[in-house]
Amino acid sequence: MCYEILLEKKTSDKDDAVFEFKSKFEMKNFGLDDTQLIEKHLKNLIDLSEMESNASKWCLLTLVELMCIINFDKYKVNIFRYLDELTHVDLFRKNFYLDLKQKIISNNIQL
């Protein structure tokens, strides 16, 4: 695997020099197809959400997104449970989550 690490000097209005760390990694193919990779990520997030004492809005929102991508019908109970939980966890964005719930419903209506 090839690693290239760079420190780039950024100029600013102040006299202080700011260095930004950058790194380039050669991606390794783990032999998983996209579905397996997404499902593995979903399992890891479910484990993380169970370990946290307080629900993380980012974790819950990512769970909803991944479940919608993988299989809405399989996960719809959990999707709506997490969306309801998000409306209590993140009160400032309650309407966003309610709107998201309606969009998910309208995108997955069986005609």
C-alpha cells in the first residue's frame, strides 16, 4: 500500500502560517460487493447505536438512510421508529424529520 503524506502551507491574512495535513491512500479492494459493504456498515451502526447511552442523531439518520437503500420493505418498521426517535432527540429539526418521513412514504408507495 502506498502512503503519501503532505503538509501544505496555507497563506492567511495574518502573519501566522497555517499547515493543512493531507494524505493520499491507495484504496484496497476487500473483495466485497456494494451490497455486502453497505450491510456491514449498517450492522456496525446498529451495534454503535446500541452501545451509546444517548441516541446520536447522526447515527440514527445514517441508519435510516442505509435501511432505505438496502431494502425499505425489510426495514420499514425500524426506519419509522428511528425517524420518530430523531424527532425527540433533535427538537430543532423535528419538522425536517417529519418531512423526511413523508418523502420516504411517498417514494415507497406500492401502486
